[in-house]
Amino acid sequence: MTTRSTGQSWSLDIALAQGGFDALHPDAKGTMEQFGHDHTDFDKVFALVKSGAMLPKAWATIAGQAEERATHHEKEGFAQTAADLYLRAAVMWGRAQYSVFDAADPRKAAYRARTDHCVARLGELRDGRVRRVVLEFEGKHIYALLHLPAQRVRNAPAVILGPGMDMVKEDYIYAAERYYTSHGVVALSIEGPGQGETRANGLPVDLTNYERAISRYIDYLAELPEVDAGRIGMFGISMSGYWGLRAAASDSRLAALATFEGVTGDFDTIFNRAQPTFKNNYMFMSDHSDEERFDRELAARMPLGDLVTRIAQPVFVGIGEFDELTQLEQALATYERITAPKEMRVYENEFHPLGGVAAEFFRFGAEWVERALNGELREPGRDVRHYVRRDGTTADGTADPDWWLGAAPTALDEVRRAHRA
């Protein structure tokens, strides 16, 4: 626990009691629905929560109810109804295990076992199209779920679905089915170092091992007969936007990258000014207990800087105008440094979860990556920008907010001047 989180935990408890999940992540319900959370389940969970300590119990309680109903329908022979409920239960059991920040806590392992059981039943009822993947990686293991189209495919495009720092691989089951496998695209939802089972089984994240893990997942996909090794892309949310950019800069086999909510700024915002839970989580993920050492040895080295100039493949960047974890001008400055074919959308009045446009950006991101993997969006010098307004209109040719009146914050203006020079 950081000093700041210890001192401010009471304020987060009050916020949860008064404002529910929105107090932590404004307008996030739309995004959670794209992760497979039924809105009625979500409301039931937060009706039980008045403090952070209550989160594991609430998630486990409602997850158990969904799993019990799934078991009932499976016994009655209603396979797809059961599968849908197992999916709902799996993402809630996954959220329950995430809420326990102690890899050795037996409750974390118990919740993980329920998650795995629900995924196994789901996979069986989906005719084996959802499969557990365990890969050796640098003396440890990394974990993923493979999602295959209903119709048998060969040499199809594939997309790695990268989770944010507070996500697990199960969070992508719904999106994989809706936006990828239904279009003949193979999907692999992953957990890298520091996340989910990977962290629980002894592999923390460091500065560079997540991008190496992505390369290991590319190795795996490239060997599958269902996959065209030349058409492997990535869709990354939040920290996977960051990790995806690092991977794109280091592994040219990643043929396209779409990022949303990517953390690409100075990392002072996310770790020292945003809710303290973010820093707590990343310290747990990286196996740090000493905050000063974490700041010095990891956080200070995380900003991307000119690393993104090494990227050659098409890149998309989507971010909310008021993202709490990356200041917009810093996201724009990172985008300016990218010289590969690129595109950016800034969503007016949206926060980090992008909940108000979640269904849109999940569909758009999938379609964008698929088009890029099929050879589009690759012309040299491509630079497409949009400011997406709440009223449904867009400003084309710029991602700068209207209210900037054509000016830009000083730091961003300096980057742009240097880029033009």
C-alpha cells in the first residue's frame, strides 16, 4: 500500500458508498458491458458495496448466483443459455479474484478456480471454440484464452486482445465472440506479466517483459494452422495501449495496433495524481513494496519518449478528452512522435473508461485492425485525426478540442514545432 492510498482510503470508501462504481470510473458501465457484464449483475454487485473491502464479497456473491443458474440450464439441456450465464459468472469471478491484492491469499486462488471452471464449461458448450492457453515464458508461464470462429478457418487474420492493468483475459470473451470470431478472425485474449494467473503464478511485470510476452504470444499464433502469420494485430485497452506501443516498436511481426485509453504520458498523472488504487495495483503487479524504489527504478523509466519513433506498422490511438490517467496534450505529443501510418480520435467529454462510446470504439477498433491486417490504412505519411463530439458530429483533420481555438498547450506546441523542424 502506498502512503497516499493508506491516508485516502476513507475518501474512496465514501465515494463508493455515495456514487458506486461511477465514483471510481465515471460512465464505465458501458465499457463493463463490453467486457461481458450484464447490467443487472453490475447493479446487483454495487447495491452490496459501501466500501472497498466489500468488493470481493459482492462480486463473489453475484458470480455464484449466475453460475448456479448456468448449472441449472445446463442440466436442463439449454446449452447456449447456460454458456451465456457461465460467461457472466466467469467475468465476475475474475473481478472477485482481482479484488484480492495478495497473490498468496487462498481466496484469490479459490476465485480463480471458479473462474476457470466457468470458462471450461463455456468452452465445452461452445464446441471447443474457447480454449485455455498456457505458454512457457522466461522460466515461468503466461496465460491466455484462444477464441476460434464457428466456421473452420485457415490462414485467417488474428488479433491479440490486450487487457488493462486491472483486467483479466476473461474480460474479452464477449468482445472476442461479438467483434472478431463472428467475422472469421482468430482472437487471443491474454494476461501478460503482472496480470491475473500470470502474476498469481509468480511472474511480475518489469519495464520490458510485457512486450516480450506479446512476442511469445505472436510465436504461438504464428504456428496455428488457422492463422496467417503475416496478419497478426493487436487491440489494447489502457495499459495494453502502452504495452502494445512498446511491442510494436520492438517486434515488426505485429502488423497493426489499435489502442484506446492508452497510458502514454509522464506516469506522474496515473501514479501520483489519479486515484491511489492505480499505483497500488501496479506496485502489486511489479512486486514492489517500497514506494520510493518503485518510483525510482520503474515508474521514472516508463514514459515512452522517442521509443514510438521505431514503430513502422499502422497505429490507431483513441482517448477521452478528460482521461484521468493521461493528459490529452501528452497523448497528442506521443502521437506526434509516431512516424508510421497513424490515426487518432479524441472523444469529447469522455473519461478514461470511454464508457459513453464503448460499443462504438469496440466495434470501430475491431474493424480498423481487420482493415489494416487486410492491407488497408498503410499509405506512407497517413495521418488521420478526428475530434468526436458528443452531439454526433466530428471535426475532421484535427483531434484538438474545439475549445482550444486552434491553440495548443505549451508542451504540446513545443513538440509540434520540433516535429515540423
